[in-house]
Amino acid sequence: MSDSLRITGGQPISGVHVVYGNKNAALPMLAATLLTDEPVVLENLPLIEDVFTTLELLEAIGAEVALDRVNHKVTICARNIALTSLPPKLCAKMRATILFAGPLVARAGRIEIPSTGGDPIGRRRIDTHIAGLGSLGAVFSRTPDGSGYGFAAPAPLKGADIILDEASVTATENILMAAASAEGVTSIYNAACEPHVQDLCAMLTAMGAQIEGVGTNRLVIHGAKRLHGATAAIGSDYIDAASYIVASLVTGGELTVKGVSARDFGVLGKAFAKFGVKWTLDGNVLHLPAKQPLAVVDDFGGAIPKIEDGIWPSVPSDMMSVLIVLAIFTEGTTLFFEKMFESRMYFVDHLINMGAKIVQCDPHRIVVIGSHNPALSGCRVSSPDIRAGIALVIAALGAKGESVIQNASSIDRGYEDVVGNLGALGASVKREGC
């Protein structure tokens, strides 16, 4: 796969962008298809590399996969499970393979997961997964070489009262999937309530589980003796939408975004409002006017505003990188506090090299001194992860001159056809060989 993007900045990003399904909803929902031997149809599927890797994993396990690229839809039938030890090469591509733990230990009674890959944004602890699945009756173990781990269910899983030590999204999803077919009732306290968790709940309900408290931090799951096939829709990817909105804002463009969720943008709008951003929302269509006079809105008493991430409905950690780029092009000063991952902020060195005025206080906090016309110049940088990668692309679109974004395949893991979509909106961007 070609691995670099060559971008010439200065072109307004304008036009119509269509948003498809949320990556963070698609991956657990794909894993959940293993809970039944009947066909499951997932609609609004994002055509991104992490989805393709997950589909390969499902086929390796024994599922039949029929992908309809034209209609962004996939039909999966896990009638037979031929493999419970996941292939190392596929697991090395992403961390989300841990989402197979819940459904496979519930359906097949065991799973072995080798060392996983993923973005280098900080430690990703699995202790909450271990404790939660353990409460249902799954036994955790390490592989002999210590690089991987597994779960086994010596007896059928049984419902339990579970208090999570952190509101982990993936741990909540794993426990949800296992509990959906466990005997009895499971209560999850301190559960994550992000939109993608809600999408998974809707899918499991369509498959025959009963779930109470969806959208809150206490979920009650009444397990079904047998889950059946269903059709479910993957919710809109608000991070994708936010990324294209920022690209349009920093280049002075006018953008219409189709397929957004008013529920999600009610939350995200609070962060954008701190930069003076205005848009109109009509159903699932968002319209962003051109050449907005971006200016930081100070906190009470003229204090420097702070953007900090957290669990929903706080600012998602995945959105911090693009908001940092927005702050560079906004008149005023903003403090960013990344509380969830200790390595996510390291990419700002690239932005500083491009000319951004950023002070890195420590691994978790930076101060951005923004301007209507920041003196950003194109340069050669490397994308360290999905979200930092798209942030660097957006910075390059707003910079003067030419930039080369290396390791562009990391961006493809979470964004569909970046070159085609940006090119259709007026960007000067092309993909080059390694």
C-alpha cells in the first residue's frame, strides 16, 4: 500500500461530505456477530482498514462474510466456529482484537489472543476486562511465552453484579456481549455510555437480549438462552465529521456534512463553541458557513479556556488532536489537558516544526497560542497514529507550501478514502509510493 500523502496547502475545503458508520461502533458490532449462528446484517459500515482486518479475523474464525461495498453493508453468518486462537498477523494490526474475548468465551467457551497492535498513544490496560469477564465465570490466563493471553469458561457464564474500576468503553462492550448470552441478569455499574456503546446495545437487543439503562452508567442485561440473527445500523462517525469540519474551518471553506447525529453534535458543539464556531443542523445535515471569524471564547473573568477530554459526554480523547489544530488557527490562547493517554500529545512536535506556537507543559498538557493567520509552513512529517495523522493532514491543508505526511496507512485505519474525499472537496492531495 502507498504510504505517503503529498499535500499543497491553501485550498478551501468546500462542498458536501458524507459520513458513514463510527469505527468505534463497527468493531464491537462486528465481533458481536459471533454470538449467533444466524446471519447478521450491519448497515452503514465504514470502509476502513480496521474494519477490513476485523472481517479477515471473522473469516479466519470460520464466519461467512459477504461485503457489499457499494451500499456500505455486510452480512455475516458465524454458523461454524473453527478457530478460537486468533491469528497473530491480524492481531498485530490493531488493539481492538480484544473485543473478540467476550463473544468467543460466551459462544465457544474459550479464546486465545496473541500480542496486539494499535496506536502508540499510551498504556491500554486490560484489567477491567479481566475482572468483568471473571465475574461472569471466565478464567484468565497468560500464553506460555507471556506475549498473549486467553479466557476460558469451564462452565456456562452466569450473570453477576459488576462494578467497573474505570468506565472503560471496550471493557463495557466485552462484558455486554458476554452477558447477552449468559444465564440470568448482569448489572454493570460505572459503565461507559458513549454513542458506540449505545449502538452495540441496540444490536444486542435486536438479537434477543434485554438491556435496561442504555445511555446511562448502569446497564442491566437479561441474558438470552439463544441469540438470533438481526439487522442493525452502525451510528454516524462523529470523529470523522468533526475532522472534516476542522479542515473546512482552517481553510475558510463552506461545508455541508450529511449523515451526522444531532445527539452527538449536541455534545461536540460545546467544544467547538469555545472557538467561536457556528453551524446549523437540520436533521442529519450540518451546514458550516465559510470564512468564520474564529476567536477563543475566554472562561469567566477572562481566564484562558481549557479543553479536556474524558468519558462521554465530555470531549472524546479521539477528538483532541484535531481540536489542537483548530486552536492554532483561532485567535487567542487555549489550554489542552489530555487526561486519558500519556502519549497522545507527542505529535505536537510536528506542529511546532511547521510553525505553530505551542508550549508543551508536560505529557498531558499543552498551551496553544492561536492566530487568524498562523505562519505554518509545509514540511515532511510522519503520522504516529490515526487521530494525530488526520490532524497533521488538516494542518498541512491550512499551511503554506507543500507537506508530505508519511505513514499514511495509519490514517486509513480510521478514515475512509481520505485522498478521494478531500480531493472532492478541493484539496490538493495525492498518495505516493513508499
